Amino acid sequence: METSPTAQRRTLGDFVRTHRARLKPAALGLPEGTRRRTPGLRREELAQLCGMSATWITWVEQGRDVAASAIALARLARTLQLSPAERAYLFDLAGKHDPSTPPAPAAMDAPPALTAALAAIAAPAYVLDRCWNARAWNAAAARLFVGWLDGARDGECDGSAPRNLLHYIFRDPAARALIPDWADRARRVVAEFRADHGRHLDDRAMTALADALRAQSPEFAAAWEAHDVVEREGGVRRFAHPRDGALRFEQITFTLAARPEFKLVMLTPLSGAPGREGT
């Protein structure tokens, strides 16, 4: 169930009020005083330190529908001395992008433990980075994805690397032969990538990838201009494999808690023999 805007604003207000109460005035160079009836900073003091109005702070804490710019939120987070996780939570509740969030490095290696875990999975499984480059995969995935994971070179986020999933889908004829419902799947993966890109609009590598594919593939360009946005979800995936015939899997995608730039994708076989299409 989605959180309503009203409930989200109330949660934001509770969060700000709780952290305001935790701050010690002396830690911010303010006198403790002897007439404080509540712990922590007063709203007026927090407002002064943030360079905001006391009314704005009051309305935020009351859960009112007030404008909260990224600059104002950054001042609030700094004054409240929020940790990185708390700051991210504040911006999420306010529905704003944190301008101080640094982009992830262009080249990212999958953790060794994750690579080892993939080898222990019997079903096809692979790991994508934020630009949808395959960074690790198992033998079953290499056999399934002909032309992508079966011997191509490592790639970067420039739209020309064979191991980039979007590049493979839109520019490799092997993908069109492997995926029976190619047109529908291609449009959906673009909508999924746009959702990822929307969380990292300042990421030059992701933007470069999209720009390159727009120039290289009319189908990608048309899907990108449609501005469809969906989350990466599971579901049935069908393949017309050149050696194994018709295959059918249930796709499941996980985001790694400690490394959110990575997605683990697993394809669980459906019906009959491993992965084979049922009658």
C-alpha cells in the first residue's frame, strides 16, 4: 500500500520534531537556560540556525503542505546533525533529490562474496550495476544469454559495450532472436531504466548511455521519448534458445542492501524440465 501524502508529511514532521528535541543547545553554542520546559532546541532556535522562519519550521512539524526546497532541507539536515542515512530519509520523506549525493564511480566490481554466491545458484543469475552493465553472472546465465554473457568483453557505461544489457537488447540481433516478445520487453526495459535514471539525474554516465542509445537505435529513442516509467519487477520471461528450445522463467530482482548500485537478477525455471516451456 502506498503512503498517502498526508501521512508522509506527518512522518516528516514527527522526524524533524524528534531530532530537534534530541539536540543539546550547548552543543550548538546556545545557552542552556533555566526556563526550558521541553528538551532540545526551541523551534525559534532551530529556525534561526537554519536561516528559516519559525513559522516554516512549525508548519513542517505540524505536517502541513508547505514548500520545502532542497536548499532548505540541506540546511535543516546540517543543523539537526543528521547522519547520512537520516539525511537520505529526510529527503525521501520530503520527496526531494539531495544535491549533495555524490554519483557512484563509473567502474564498479561486484563483491567477491556475491560472485561466489552466484556460482552456487543453479538457475540463471546475474548482477547489474547502475548502468545495467553485467558485473557478475553464473554459468547458467552465460548459457541462456547468447551474445551477451557467453564470452563478450567487459563494458563501461558508454552504450557501446557488449555486456551492457540495454546495448545487447537494442543493438544485438541475437537478443531479438532470443526474446520472442522482444518489442514489448524492449519498451519495458527502457521504462525501467528511466526509473533508475530518475534517481540519479546528475549521473553523467547514465545520461551518456541513454544519449548514445538514442542515437544508435530508433526503437530505443522512441521508447525513451515516450517517458514511460515503471519499477523493475518480476514476471514470466520467455526465450527461444538456439540450443535448448522454448524456455520459460520467473524473474526475480533484488537490490543489495549494502551496495544499492547493484541489482541481483534471478530466473527461476517454470514448468516441466528446467526452464522448458510447458504445454
